[in-house]
Amino acid sequence: MTEYLIHASNVIWLGALLVRDVLWLRLLMVVAGAIVLPYYVAQDPPLWAPVLWGLLFIGINVVQIGLLLLERRPVHLTEPEQRLYRTTFRSLTPREFVRLIKLGRWEEAALSDCIVEQGTVLNTIMVILSGKVAVKVDGRTVATLEEGRFIGEMSYLTGGPTSARVEAMVPTKYVTWQRARLDEFLNKSTELRAALQLVIGRDLVAKLATV
């Protein structure tokens, strides 16, 4: 009768190969591996080599299942973080956004404060949380930016000097990321880098559409 365990295990393995969710894949692999172990133990003499390998595979999958469950825990965002996520970073997953926002620093600018000087090379990129800023070229206002818009993204992307001065028209709150720290973080996650580039690209398109 123990040979039926092999058939049952193979059927579950087949099911594991058909699912798309990695968590279910690993869960089914654990079940399939556990079901076949009694068959190896019941042999005379017991087949300890496949038993030990099976236990190793089960252990690896159990660890990976634990990591997947940790990654899928509900994400808690503060009210300002929720607003910023909705306005600008919806193409990221909430957990990606949390990882990104933890790298940033929350700052405030008073009325008429200069946030970016024209002709300087920035080592930061910023996004407005609340307030309003003026974009000025040689003293002339060419655009205004409000909640959810990036500041300094062109200098960040090109590495060149800024083409305009940015100053607060009202008290303004924003998040700023240091270039070196952000690049180091994004180099470890190509998917997150691509997602952030998409966000910045959309912001640039929206700004060009208003010119």
C-alpha cells in the first residue's frame, strides 16, 4: 500500500507545477515531500538517503515560506505616507513604497525658502508632500509644482546642473532622498529601480503636458 504514497506525492507535485503563486508552490512541495517520506522509511532496509534529502528540501521550503509570509504581512502607512502613495507611487507595491520611504528624509520649507538653486549639481531628489513651489529660470517663474510632483529629477537622472531655481510659494513639506544612498539601494533591486523610473517618467510627461 505504501506505493500509493508515491502516486499521491507525484500528483501533488504536478499540482505544484501548475500553480502560479510561489507561496502555494512551496506549500505543495512541502506536502508532496512529506507524503513520500513514509514510503522510504517503510522499505527494508529503509532508504535513508532519499529521506534525508527529502527532509532537507522540506526544511528549505519551510524557511522560504516563512520569508514569503513576512513579505506579505499587511503594510501600515501613516496618513501622510498614504497620501503620497496615492498621488505619486501607486505603481509600486505598498511594501516597495515602505522600503523606499524609509530611505528618505521628511523636510519643510517656509514661505520663499529656496529648495533648489539654479545651476547646481544636486545630490538629492525630492517629491512634494504638501504645499506649492515656484520653478524659476533666471528669476522668471516658468511653472508651479504642487503635491506629488518631483523636484530635481532631471539633475538626478542626467547628473548635470539644475536648470531652474525652486522656491516655496507657501509652507511646503517634502521628502528628499540622497542620491548615493538611493542608488545603492536601487542597485540591489532592479524591479524597484524600474518601478521608480516609471514613476519619474510619468511625472516628467505630466510636467511637459502643462508647458
